[in-house]
Amino acid sequence: MEIEGHFYSVPYALVHRELDCRYTAMTVEIFHRGRRVASHARGYKAGGYTTIHAHRPKSHQRYLEWTPERLVRWASTVGPFTAALVDQILQSRPHPEQGFRSCLGILRLGKTYGPERLEAAATRACTLKACSYQSVKSILRTGLDRQLTLDSPPDRRPIDHDNIRGTDYFNTQEEPLC
């Protein structure tokens, strides 16, 4: 439930149900059909979260046993860019746990596409600053991980054509632009 920009947990069975709340400067109480279902200390951080462990479904509670460091360590077994990608996703969330599913999904892509392709996709995603599960999945699905890396130099062979003047034609006294 959101109160003045701060989010408070309720038992997961009551999500999307009509709830009432009563709050003071110190406390937030949440009611369902006149019965108090949650009580929290008041939080004032806009976009912040106050969550009670027991309000989460059992399938989400098991993520609490995991740590961001554990996920980054696991990602580092694939490669340094996969670890950097996972770390970036976890750091971009107000609570690292909010990024666990994305990170686990990315690591699971390694089972389908293999660790080499996953590392190549993570490299591309980090270079593009497209740090999300959907971006990595799209890179792998479309085969962009198999293309040349983004920072590889383009082919700079001279073009041989009658209409090209060459470097001798131009004044070379000035500084180059790039």
C-alpha cells in the first residue's frame, strides 16, 4: 500500500484488495474489512519500502536467504561482464532483492545459450548500458552477441577510386578534428 509516496507491505493474499489505512507521525496501520492486517513504523522516504518478511509469499521468502554478493559471485563464474551486469542491476534497485529475479533469469539464460554467449551478451549489454534481463535475452535471441564487439575498430582500408584525391591534396598543417 502506498501512503504519501512510501510503500508498505500487506499480506500477499490481500494485494489488489480494497484496504483502509490509518496513520500518524509514527505509525501506519492497514485494515481489511475493519480488521488490522498490518502495522508499520512510519517511513518518509519517497519511493521507499517498508516490508515485513511474513507478508511475502513462500516462494519469495526463499530469496531472502540469498545475498547480492552470492549472486555476483555466481555470475563471476560465467565471466567478469556477467558479474558487472548483475552487480549493476542489484545496485540500481532501492532494495537489491528487487533485482534478484532479473539476475537469476540472466544466469538461467546461460543454460540455454551457454556461458560463452551469455558473457558476450553481458559485454554488449554493459557497453550499451542496457542492464536488464530483457536486453540480454534480446541480444541472445537475435544473435547480436555473435557480432563484432562494439568497440572493435572499423575497417579503415583506403578506398581505391579515380575520384578520390588522397592525403597529398589537403593541407596537413592543421590539427586533425578527431
